[in-house]
Amino acid sequence: MKTLLNSRGVYLATALFLLVNMYLTFKGEYYLNAIPLGLLMVYTAFYHFDKLFLFVVFFTPLSINIEEFVGDGSIGLFLPTEPLLFGMLLLITFNQLKSNQFDKAFLKHPITIIFILQLLWIVLTTITSELPEVSLKFLLTKLWFIIPIYFYGVHFFKKEKRINWFVWLYIGALTIVVLYTLTNHAINGFDEETGHWVMFPFFKDHTSYGAILALVYPLFFGMLFSMKQSGQVKIILVGLILLFGFAIIMSYTRAAWISLIGALLVYLLIKFKVKFKYLAVLASVGVLYVAINWTDIMHSMEKNRSEHATEDMNERLESMSNITTDASNLERLNRWGSAIRLWQERPLFGWGPGTYAMVYGPYQLSSGMTIISTSSGNRGNAHSEYLGPLSEQGLPGMILMIILVIYICYTAITLYIRMPVGDTRVMLMCMFLGLVTYFAHGILNNYLDTDKATIPVWGFTAVIVMLDLKYPRQKSSPKELGDKAE
């Protein structure tokens, strides 16, 4: 009888909800429609956490920043991903308090240790921040990106078939965005000016859009040459290679083009097993040449009048060295100079995580400002994944970021060398090359405060660490090490 009453109660409550919702929908109020979806997400979080992880991955390219639609721009939140990531963070933290969920080997991994040190330093610099409330939001954002995507991700990817799910879901959703963008661009005649905004509202501008396209582009080649793919899937992959290649060109993002060339060069160096000592000698010669010819190089750059606002690819590439008339390049130099001057005033702790956009205005030099600069300094960040932390978290913040990037690259390369030949090894290489495009792009821009970049970047990193733990380094005798060197 009790069960019957409970069942009737559920039915009555459901019927009442439907009636009220129908009435409100008729009146033009739709907010109750979110309740069933919210309940579904709660159920999934408690009973199918891995499915929620994949749900977030799929909706990342499709997420929308509500800051773009709030008049005062005071709320920056990507929907639906960031609220879900916050919920995942709470569940992971709660379960961790009950019992340790992470393997000792994972917690001792150098990349994990660097992440922990980064988070601890962000906590400290949040306390000393010029704007503590802004830095606290930045800290929370870092936590709900890093903990669910990297810390849980390493556990999630232990079942290697999930790597393909991660890749296909992200690429599948990104393909929707690419088709939407190219359709908008075609309507506007594929001209360069409209190419800056046709990806809105999924991406803020063409530079972030181009960076993510370059990040995933190597993956298509890895999947294409996979032994497991059927003929039909390979045809689809060839189509995606052509589609995304065209999208990268039409993004008019110079840094994305250059980063892909850089990734190709890295692949060739690894493929042909070029020894590090030769690279070191080549780099030293390059640095020496630049130092000796610095004056001539600067004069040549000052004479360059090529503008980035052109549809000609050669002219856009040439414009990357235009530091005289190209407003985009000059503004980037302005932001970098402001970041360095901010660091010089607060070299150890910086101004606080996430505060650059609020504090850099007075640190601009009038001689360095451009037609797209603002006196209040309220247009974006430091345009660098390395100088941003320098100004906001001091010298330790930048050093930790550089060490993290170096160690991710080192781990991926050494792992690739020792892994058995197979599809997983190929996918590892393609993920690493994707990361190379982003870390190179990070010299000129920074997007790790957005879900679009953070989820694939730290997701790929989680795959690398999982495989590094699965295929540990073998201890070799001095003789064996000598043989390998030969």
C-alpha cells in the first residue's frame, strides 16, 4: 500500500508539473523546461559520471559565453559546460574526502606535481591579489577545468576506447560549428572582414576559432591511418580533412597557419630521429645569427608594410613581421609591454590571477598604443600563455607554466619512442602535435581560460599521462643506454 501511495504521489506531482509548465509555456515563460534536464544531469552525475564527462566534451565546442549577452559584461560563464564542470568538481572533491581515488603513481607523476604546484601558487597569489574577488573566480575556473578534465581524465582514459569517444565527440560538435561558420561566411562572400565574427556566438573571434581548428587538425590524419577504421569512415575523414583545412584557411588566423607548419617540422624531427645535440647546435647558430644581425632585422621589419587585413595568404604571413603599421601586431606588443611593466612592479606575486584586463590600462605607453587600444585597458588579456601568468602570478607563475609545457612535450616524445607500434601510438603522436600547435600559438594568444581550449588541451595531456603510466620507462644498464644512444 505504501509503495502504491508513493507511486500515486509521483504521478500526481508529475501531472501537476506538466500542467503548470504547459500554462507557463503558453504565457511565454519557458524556464520550467530546464528542470527535467537538470534532474537528468543530476542522475547522470551520481550514477553515470563517465557519461557526464563525455556530455561535457561534446557540448564544449557548442557552448556559449553568456558574458556576450549580459549588458554590463560582468558575468563570464560558458553554458552548459562550466556549471556541469563545477558540479563534477564538487562530486570529485566529496568522494576524495571520503577515500583517495587516485593512484600513487599518478599523484607522483611530474606533470601532476606541476599542476598541484600551479594550483597552490594560484591560491597564494589570490590571497595577495589586487582584486581578490576576480582572482577567486579565476581559481575556481582553474579547479573545475583541471580536476575533472585532467585528474579524473587520467582515470577515465584507462579504458583506451574512451580516447576515441573523446576525440569523435569533440570533433563531431566542432564540425557543426565549422559548417555554421562557413555557411555564414559564404552568405557574406567569404571576405576577410566578416571572417572575424562569423563564428559567433560559439567563438568570440577568428583567432580562438583558428587556434582550436589547428589543435584538432592533426587528429584527422592519425585516425585516417588507423588500421581499425573502415573504408567508409576513412572517406568521412578525408572529407573532414578537406573541410577543416578550408576552414583554417578561411579563419584568416596567421598564428594557426604557422603553428601547423611548426607541428609538421616537429613531426619530421621525431620521424627522422634527429638527435637533440644537433637541434641544440642549430638553435645556438640561429640565436647567434639573430644577435649579430639584430639591427638589420629590425630595419627590415620596420620597412614591412604588409597588412593582416587582406585575403591574400602570402601577404598575411608577411604581415606577421610588420611592427610599423599592422595594428594587430602593434597592439600585441603593447599588451606584452604592459605585462612586463606590471611584472616589474610586482615581480614575485604579480597582480593576482585573472586581473590583467582590469589593471593593465595605466601601464600602457602612449607611444605604444594603437587605434584599437583603450585608455581604460578593458579589451582582453595579455595575448600570451606565458606573459599573462608573469604579470598576474609573478615570475614563479610563468616558470611553472613553461616547465609544464616542456615536461608535457618531453613526456610525449619519450613515450612515443618506447610505445609499441599501433593505433594508440599514432593517436598519441597526433595529440602531441595538436598540443604543439597550441603551445606555439600560446606565445601570441591565450585561451586556457575558456572551455574551448582547456578541455582538449588538458584532455590530451591526461591521455599522455595515462599512457606514460601504462608504459613505464624501463631501467637500463649503462651498456644498454650506450647502445640506445648509438
